[in-house]
Amino acid sequence: MKPLNFNQKWILVTGASSGLGYEMARQLANQHKANLIITARRADKLDQLKAELEKHAGIQVKTVVADMSVPADVDRLIAESLNGQQLYAAILNAGVTFFGSHLELTEADFERMLQTNVRSVVRISTELVRHFEANKQQGGLMVVSSMAALFPVPYQAIYSGTKGFIMNFINALVLEIKNPNFSLTVYAPGGIATEMTEGEKFNDLKGWLMPVNKAAKEGLYALQHRKYNHIPGLLNRIGSSFMRVMPKRFIVGQLGRTYAKALAKLNTGK
């Protein structure tokens, strides 16, 4: 398939009020001149981004205030994305995490993570695939997973599980697609310096976080070039290949010790 051309096309970006989604929206507008449907929970952040991009990039922006943990909001986002403009591509980036002992995770936070990271992705992906299969239009969809899908992270156990689910779901679904002009991509970054990783719990881990502008650029490259799975950063890719030949228990154990040390420092205030 030929690479996607984002110029003057409508692209949906979820989780666009901050972090990776925010940066991908900015790069799509400023560098690719794409029109955007941006969604997040915070209306003020969306309105600020819309004003900035329409003024400086000269593109159109549609905002949809929605919480991906609320099924009714997810359904409304789907309807607004498929009506009023011809959707060309989508980046399902919205996600939440929990860093700490699994036994400290409340049932409410678990349900919110499951709905945001898994159910909303499945629901939106299903309806967009249905749309592009029926219309045989050109386009692409990318879900943002994580290297935690490949090498699960202790103290982020549920998060790792949700990211593994969506990676396997999209990797399998792509082989059911009949529309030769439509592609599905999984983007699996490692740690990124975003709002999600600004808290004190991540202080000892920030040295290996990828700058968000670089992560966004590689993500858009993966979508544009219709990659099956894409891990950003040469060192991440080399490390991933190397880790595949090592015992998984050993790799996960090393990750666990690193995260446990960070948590211990936070808890003792040292």
C-alpha cells in the first residue's frame, strides 16, 4: 500500500489535551496540514489547542469533549467522527495507568482503566473498521500500545495487561481486513516524558523516558507508512530484539526491581 497523505485530510486523535496525543495533533497540523478531530475530557485544553492550530497552521479543528471511560461518550465520539466530514485516519491514544502495588488499585480505578484502555479502543476500532470496509475508502487507524505489552511491568500490572490486549487485538484484526486501502497499526513506545509520567513516582525513571516530540514523530511515521507494529527509537528496537532471546522472567524481574526501587524511594522520602 502507498503511504498515507495527511494533507487536508480529517484525522481523529484521542487523548489530545496533553502528552503524546497533544504533540501528535500539533505535528499533524503544523507539518502535515491535516484537519483534526481532537478529543479529551478537558474542554479548556481542547479549545486552547484548537485556537492555536487554526491560527498558526491554517487548518480546521473539531473538538469533542469526551471521557473514554464513559461508554455514552465513546458512542458520541464515533458518531461525531463519522458525520460532518470524511474521516481519513484515527489515532487512538487515550489511556490511563496506575503505578504502585496491584493490591492498592481500587476497583473503581481498575474499571476506569479497563474502559479507557481496552473497551473504548475495541468499540472505536470496530466501528471505524466497519465504516472503512463498507465504503472501501483509503485510510488508516493506529492504536497506541506500549513496550509493556511485550515485556510486562511489575507495579503496572493491569496497565501492561491492557496494552497487551490491544496489541493482540489489532494484530489479529488486521488480517481480517478486506479493504486493500485501509491499514491498522500498533505503536508501542517505551516510556515517554508526558503528563502521565510527571509525578514523583516516576522521578527515578525519567532518565530513560523518550522526549514526547520524538515519540510523536515516530508514531506519525508508523501510521503514515502503515506499519504492523512499530517500536520507536533505535535503542528500544535493538533492546527489544535482544530481550526476546533472554528468559522473559529475568527481563520482567529486572523491570520489577527498577520500579520497586523507585517506589521505595518515594515512600521513604529519600
